[in-house]
Amino acid sequence: MINLSSIDLSTLDADQLEELRDSARRLLDGIAQHLEWWNSPPNAKLSPVKFRDEGPIFYAEAVEDGVLINPALPAEFDCTDNEQRSTEERARWWQRPFIQAESWEDQERLIRRHQEYLKISGNEELCRPDLEAYIQEQRSSWFAAWPEGKRYEARCLDGGAWDRSTGWGMFGTLAEALECINERCS
């Protein structure tokens, strides 16, 4: 590993300093890209995506019409003040719409994990005594809203919210979510 603090910048001329700055930016971009991958859920099936030859790499489950589906996002992406985001994060994600797809199975896992967390953390009084009945009720509501069992949420880091990406809408099909994005971006 190179110890960057050992570089004596005073010995470099302007061209060398500019080359070093450009190299450092590329390194920081690469680090950001790989940290996003590391921050994704362990079972996510992500593939690298590049929109242009010299552009950054994104990781996502899929790409449809140039839109990332279930992309790996920076840590704390939806709870970070936009003014506190790094230059690299803003360059990569500002005005880049994406879609988060969630299935009923994902939602049920979330409900069960939350109940387990309440038990472990000593908040059993907040646990649902009728968990299975509650899950069936939630399942019925889910399928009433999302008949195919999946929900597609169009989102974008666009400043519509000060500390998270903006929800542009939830849809029952991928085509509807893509249509929303195409309308907002045209």
C-alpha cells in the first residue's frame, strides 16, 4: 500500500500536481463504487454497469432503458443531508433516477425481522401477539395494491427531500415505473 502522506508535494511541478489530483479523483471514484457494492445486502445478485466507457461503475440487479434496478447505494443514502454528501456521491447519484423493486416475500421478511428485533431488544410488549394473522392481513393489503406481488418504486436524488432520495411514485409494474421516470426526465 502506498503511503500518500509520504509524498512531498513541494517537489512536484504544476503538471505533476494536476496529474496527481486527477489520479486521486479516479481513486476516490473507484473507492466509492466499491463501497456501494460492499454496502449492498449479502444475497443481492448485482452486476457491474457502465453507461459510458470512461464513466463510473454502478452495481445493480438489472438495467432497463438506462435505469438501474435495485442498485447498490452508498451507506446511509436515504438518511444523509444532501449538503453533507461527498462530491463523488453527488457526481454519481444526483439526478440519476433508479427503481427499487420489492416483493411480498421481502416485505414479510422485514415484518418478521422487526418482530424478532423487538423481542431481542427487550420490547416484547410491542410485539404483535397475533403475528401470523397480522402477516396475512398485510399480505392481503399488499396484493390488493400490487396484484403481481411486486412493488416498483421510482426514486431519484434530486433535492426534493433534504436528506434522502425523492420518491417519485410506487407502481405495480416495472413498465409503469419506467414510464414515470421517462416522463419526469424528458
